[in-house]
Amino acid sequence: MTGSFERVVIIGVGLIGGSLGAALKAAPDAPHVTGVARDERTREIALERGVLDEAVAPADADGALLAADLVVIATPVSAAEEWLARLGRLGYAGVVTDVASTKAAITADAARLLGGRATFIGAHPMAGSERSGVEAADPELFRGAYYVLCPLEGTPADAYSALHHLVTSIGARAIAVSPDAHDRAVAAISHVPHVTASALTNLAAARVDDGEDVLRLAAGGFKDMTRIAAGSPELWTGICMDNRDAVIAALADLSGQLEGFAALLASGDRPGLRDWLDRAAQVRRALPARWVPASARLHELTVAMTDRPGAVSTVTQAAARAGCNIEDIGIDHVTEDTALLSIVLTDEGDVEALVAGLRADGFDVTFTPLDAEGQA
């Protein structure tokens, strides 16, 4: 496999699938992009707006699928299983990825349905819009956003490198985590916030039912916090059910936080309340804005690898645990059984801990700053 994909099929041409097609077509060395959509008008709009090179109906998709070296499943989660099974029946042998907001279930489905020939790498672009459909497709949607990749122990290094290259070519910031770790994280930062926004809205609505017209008093803070509660109930029912264990655990943690605050309030502990609120304020202010690092702040990590199962997954997930973001990744094959994994890291995270951990795991690691021109 080369370092990039030449033919990409995107199944599902809504906001995410359409934006991905548009972004790929705007990227350097753009691949040929085929979209699969059930609705004829969706296909027409995608072609009229230059989102795709080609558009086909699901019934006519087999030829495009077999010719592709990357298939992106951008359908609702409920339809993904059907497409994984179809790819398995076709004997598809390329790379398959997805854009679903939960990863453990679809990764298990892929292992069961793809038949062992294709390589599945789960993914979740942390980007979106209040708009939907191909009409909302935006080639800039992913720029500066995190794009989570979930390699497994058996993920081939070349497949991961090619997908990482594709993700960064559209301006996203790729980060690797395991499927289970991803689902625990998004339960806390995405799924439970949606449930909480809905709970606050239901609380206010209950007060209205009790004769208190509180919604007339709703100002900016309430509207900002509850904006996401207006999302699709069907979509969010599916998301929460797919990630139910992690959501339940995160809700229990949230309940503990609220109970702790209530206890401080009940005891009249003014300093404790202030400390509790101050910790949250500091964390919120520290959340990073979108940024692209200057090359002078980048470093190259070179890892000598033998034919060792799970090597790429071990290295990329170690980087994630250390808080290090991978800006670029490449594979240089030295012999049939050995290769050099070259990783460009931003200045985030604990690089010393990453290097020490990899060496403790038996990897031969070198670490070099890049100069202002981006050369080692």
C-alpha cells in the first residue's frame, strides 16, 4: 500500500460524509471520491456542488466498492452493520473506516462481518454542525478538529499510516486511542452533556407544568447550556444505547459531583464551594482553541520496529496516554520484517514519559527536534 489512498468510497452523503468528500477533493493529491446515497436528489446535489467525483445508488455500489482502497461508512449506526456484512460478502480487501460516535460495538461488528480480508480502523471526527444533509457539506468542517482513530493490536502499520495521512491532509488533528477508551471519554465529554442538557430542559419544563413560567426568564446561560438538547431524539437514543455502560458509569460520576456540591452547600462551606467552582473554571479556561503548531515546535520520534503484532497500536496509544498529539506519521520499510516508524509530535503532552515508556516496552526510540523549516 502507498502512503495515500487513490480511490475512496463514502457510504452516506450527509453532513459528515459530504464534508469529508468535499475536504478530500480540496486536499493536495486528491483521491477519486465516490459517494453512495439512497436519495437521487442527494446524489445530484453532491455532484452539482463538486462534493464528489461520482455518485451511485446503493444497489449499484458493488463495482465502486471493489475498486476502492478505502471505504468510509458515514451512515447512521443502525445501517453500518448492513454495509459491513455486504463488504464481507464481496470479499473486500482494502481499508474500512467509519465516523460513528461510539467505537467498541462497530469494531466488534467489523471483526465479525468483514471476513478477515479487510482492515477496519474505527474513527470519530469530533466535528459537526447544527445543519444537516449534503447541502450543509463544508470542506473546512474538520480543520483544526480532533479526528479520533482506533487502531487495534493487529492493525497493519501501512494502513494506519495511510489513514492518518488522509485525516491530516484535510486539516484535522489525528489522535489514537483504543475503542473502549474512546467510548469512556465521549460518554463524559459528549453523551452525558447531552443528557444533562435534556435534564435541565425537562426540569424547567416541569416548573412550567407546576404553574411557574420559568421559560420566559430563560437567558443566555440557560440557552447556551441547553442548545444541544434540541438534537435528534432518534439519533441520541441510538448513541446512548450503543454506549450504555459508559454513559451509565459517567452519569454516576456526575451524580457524585452534584451530590458533593449539594453537601458543601448544605453545610454552608463557602471556601469549599469556591474551590469546587474554581477547579471547574480553571479547567474550562484551559481548554485549547483550534491551532496549528509552528514547525519549530514539532519533534520527530523514530521507532525501530520488527514484525511485532500490535506495534503501531502500542506506539500510537502510548502517545495518546502521554497527552502527545501525532501531527504526521510515516513508515519506512528497511527489510521484509523491519521498519522505521517516523512520528512527528507537537509540543503537547509528556514526551519524556512517552519515550521512557516505549523504551521500557522494548522499542528502540530516537527523539529529534525539527528546525523552523520542518527538517530534522
